[in-house]
Amino acid sequence: MPERTALSPAADWVELRATDADWAGADPALLGTLLSHMILIRGFEEAVLELAAEGLVHGPAHSSIGQEGGAAGSIVALNGADQVNGSHRGHHQFLSKALGFVMPGGIDPRAPFPAEVQTLLQRTLAEILGLAQGFCKGRGGSMHLQWTEAGALGTNAIVGGGVPLAAGSAWANRHAATDAVAVTYFGDGAVNIGSVLETMNLAAAWKLPLCFFIENNRYAVSTTVEEATAEPRLSARGLGFNIPSWKVDGMDPLAVHLAMQEALQHMRAGNGPAIVEADVYRFFHQNGPFPGSAFGYRSKEEEKEWRARDPIELTARHMIERGLLADHEIDALRQRVRDAMQAAIAELTERDPAGKAGSRRIRAELWPDPSFRDVGIRSDLKELAGLRFSDESDFPGKLDTRKFIDVVADVMSRRMEQDSSIVVMGEDVHRLKGGTSGATRGLRDRFPERVLGTPISENAFVGLGGGMALDGRYKPVVEFMYPDFMWVAADQVFNQIGKARHMFGGESDVPLILRTKVAMGSGYGSQHSMDPAGIFATNPGWRIVAPSTPFDYVGLMNTALACKDPVLVIEHVDLYTSSGIAPVDDFDYHLPVGKAVLRRTGNDLTVITYLSMVKHSLEAIAQANVDADVIDLRWLDRASLDWETIEASVKKTNNVLIVEQGARGTSYGGWLADEIQRRYFDWLDQPVQRVTGAEAAPSISKVLERAAAARTEEVVEGVRLAMEGQGAA
């Protein structure tokens, strides 16, 4: 028989309950603040559901009625430097954190509310209604509430999507040598999401002061927690990552508070993350003013049992028993909240003369102006004012022939030397003498605290980078070893990082660099070879840089690092081993955003290309003996394209060929051709022609890989067809 030894987890896992003695000994000011927070949240949510029932809330209204104890119990223990983010059901956490910001000394349940509380309630309600005075200027609505000054990092409509972002703030708190923590709130539906589990592992490995607060309300819409997982005690997830975990009755706000205090003590001492699981219950359906029983997935009896455990009634009863408040004082507090909410509603609505008696409508003057639609998708680039710009033709420093990959490492070393906020992270960037390609050579030796080798967890580490960028204290440079990996982290790349500035009102800087390399021709097959330009160009918020020479790489990377937007920097393995003119000791110049370069001039054809295909295009033009302009785009995103250079060339040649190497299905040139034809139709002698790779992704076979990618030979044929289509020999 084999020998068996029982194992136990390294981390503690406890269930904490508040006793009568805890309630009897609790600070009266704490209880008063807890009660006030919960009644304010309840009154706010009741007003939201009232407006939703009238059809005045456009979109969902995910109320937190019933779950106030988890929010107030965990947040009143936080200080001004601590940060929170949450999920689509996040009004209660947002309000509790904001109330702590405007009234840091707590709330006396007997006292009138100051003007700051009234303003908070009205601005939050305005945001949920989609109005311009909201915290996100009406763009966020119910699911995207952000007030960074108050430490409310932003709620999130993607289940589990905000968890990696909170890790970024936690990293910034730790690296800045503070004892501040971040708390990320999510529900039972998110605990099985990959980004959540990846972030738990990363936070534990790096000892980040991050609290994973699980609001277990037992239902992901209508799916029960028992249906979704074989271990419904969700705090058990922490044991696999060596994270100490607390399970607590979330309908008891004092118990939540006590558990949170223990978790805070653990995190502030530098011991890493914590998990708090609070069993709560939403009294209403996933969305709107009806109970879950109205939809058949919960019984009225179950709802009645949970309503009997109302956290507000529990707290009020204990305060009355201790003589801290009387019934009439609690009634007065409730009435003050109702009055405050009706005052907020009155400021945002008016009687609808065309509706039924007593019906209301939104005040027309409070809607955002339609012209605000695209404002704030990206920075206005004011941050680039005063930089030194220099092209190769007027560069004052010493130039020499240098290997491309050496320049990649040199410019990052220089920037990290000059800017202590830059942090490099990615898989193996700290090992192998500069990662898998040598791009981070020497950085770990010089900046050991700012070069972070990550687990193979793209969702977690790129999201963490996004959180660092939104936090504002650090500039992350995130490396994806191959661009195909972006699909693994697509939520963080596109839903979070790319949309954050616009979604939260247009003012949230997101200074992040995402470096990656196209590896066509290296034998790495279908899942390691793609060109990501076409995918990123069709997703708003990202700027895209594609350097084709080592000199350009320095200037473009410097500009990207100075930009307050997320920038995708695409590299190519073919360029790494190439050599070209580059600086020797001056790595401080920049190349302007939105400026392409003519690599060759001619009169008969406009060739538009980027990255390694610049060289192939020049070779093809020489072989075909065609008089052509070759435009190296350098910047590929819609907002940064050099239309002035493109227009001048098109009006001269009346003939356009777009050249790219990657697969036809994810083509960058597809949308670019459409845009050129819309802008310059009257000057074109024929439709825009294109050279791309094949429909299939590259295969491992050298022969099939070559057949899938465009190189010089394909460009020669493309040039021939473009000239033939124009009527030339």
C-alpha cells in the first residue's frame, strides 16, 4: 500500500463572525457611520429604481439593495490613500468610498448632510442617467463610475475585468513605499474567470497589497453558485495561491468590518494580498426594479428569509439596544436621505407635459452635447510640447551603422535612467540576457526593481500594467513575446486599456507601451506569427508605431513614452538582425506623431507600407524598374496617419499600392484602402491595389510558411498588376 500524508494549505482560511460582545463594544462613531453609509446607499438605489421604472434610466440599473453591509463594512475602514474598483454592480462601493472622501471623519446619523454629500448624490445619479454633470460626463452610466480623487478607480461592466487593473494600483502603492492598499470587488460569477485567478497568482507571487473582495450573492444573473462551481465556499480559491482568506456574513456589517481590519493589517504590513468573501444577497433581480422571484429562479420564501437579515435593520437594532439612537432618529435619517434624493432628482428632471399626469423627463439642457461624442478617445498630445524633434537628415549627434536590436535595448536603458517612473514587464524580460530577443539586455542589472519578469499570465500582467498607467505614478512598458498572445488578453487590451480614457469621461491618461514582434519567417507557426496592426487599427484608443529603421526606433519609442495614450510598438524579427544608421550616444530625440517619411520618390505609383515591408518594397521597385513613391507610415492608427504625405503622393501618381506582410483576414490595408478611396476617389485611376499575405496563418513548414507571407517577390507582382491596371506596360 502506498504511504499517504495529509497536506494542509500554507495560508490561513477562517470564518469570522461578530458576537454580541463585539456589537456591545463597537465604537459608537463607527456604528453611526456604518448605518449612515448604508441608509444613504439604500435611499440612492431606491431612487435609481424609481427612475428606472419610469423609463428614465437608459440601459441597466444594477441595484445593490441588500448588499450595503459588504460595501460599508469593508470601506469605512479604508483611508484616503486606499483605492477601490468594482463590477457592474458597484454603486454601493462607489458611494461608500466617495462618502469616506467627502466626510473622512465619519458621519453623525443625527446631523444634517453637508453640501458635499448632496453634490455627490446628484453627480452620481446624473452619471447613471447619462448626463453631462456626471463623474464620467455621462459616458459611464450605471456600470462605469470613476472618481479617482476619492480613490474610486472605476467600476467595470466586464465580469472580472477590473481585477487586474486594481493589481496595478496595488503595485504602485507598494513600489512607492506607502502602506496604501487596493480593494477589488467582484461577485460569485467572476471567481472562475481567468483574469481573476491569474491576478490572484500574480498578486501573491509579488506580495501586492490587494484585497480580493468577493460579494457572494449566490446568483450570476439566474445561475446559482452551486451550479457554477463544485466549491461554493469561494474564499477557498485563495488557498491555492497561498493567500490568507476570510469568510464572513456580509449581511452583518460589523463582521465585515472586523474581517477587513484583519485583512488590512496583513496587507499594510507588507505580507501580500488577502481575500474576503462576504455572503450577501441582492434583494432585486440582476437588473431593474423587480425581485428575482418574478423571473422564476428564486422563491419568494428565500427572498423573505434574506430580507429578514437586512444589514440596515441589524445595525439599527443594535444601536437602539445600546441607546445610541432612538427609533425617531433613524426615521429622521431615512427621511433626510429621501429628501436629498428627491432634491437631486428635481435638479435633473422636470414634469413631462406630453406624458401622463405626474410623469417626468430628463431636463434637455443636461444631456451631453452630441459634439462630445468622440472627444477624449485619445490625448490631444499637449504633453509633447517642448520635446526635441529630429529626423535623420538634421540629426546633430554622431551616427553610425548599428544593429537594430542593440538600439532597442539602448534607448530603453536611457529612458529608464532618465525617468524613474518607467517599469518594464513581461515573460522572461529579466532573464536570457535581454529576454528571448535581447530587447531588454542589461536592464535588469541596472534597474532590478523596475524590470519585472511575469508569470505566463497575459490577462493579469497587461491588466496590471493598465492599472499602473491609470494610477498615474508609473509608465509601464509591457512586452508580449508574440502578438498572437493579445487574443489571450483581449479584454484587458481592448475593453479596458483601449477604452478607459473615453469611457471614463475623456480625462484619464493611460500612458502604457505594449511592445511586441512579428515573427513571420521564424518557423513559429500559426499562433506566434501574426501582424497585429489591422486588429489594433480597428479598436479605438490605441496609437500604433511601426519603426523600420534603428534611427526611427529611437525617436518613435521616445515619443511613445512621452505620450499619455496607450501605444502599440510593433517590431519585426527580420529587423532585429539587420543593421542601419543609428545614434551612438544621443538617445534623447523624438520623431513627431503623425509624420510618415518618403523612402523613395517617383511619379507613377504610390506604395504605402510599414515595418520590414519597407525594405521589400524598395527592392521590388528596383527590380520592377518603376518610378514610385514609397511611403513608410511609421504611425499606423487612424488618428496619427500622415494624410498630408499620402494625399500629395496620390494626387501626383493617381495609383496606390498598399503593401503588408500579414494575413489577408486581419489585414491593416483593408480599412486603409477604403479610407483612401473615400478621400481621393477623384484622383484615382483605378481601385487601390494591395499586397498581403495569404488567407491562412503561417504554418511550421518552411515552404508553407513562405507561401503564407508576402515578401519582395509578392511586391514585385503587386507592382506589375498596379501598373498594368493603370494601363502602363
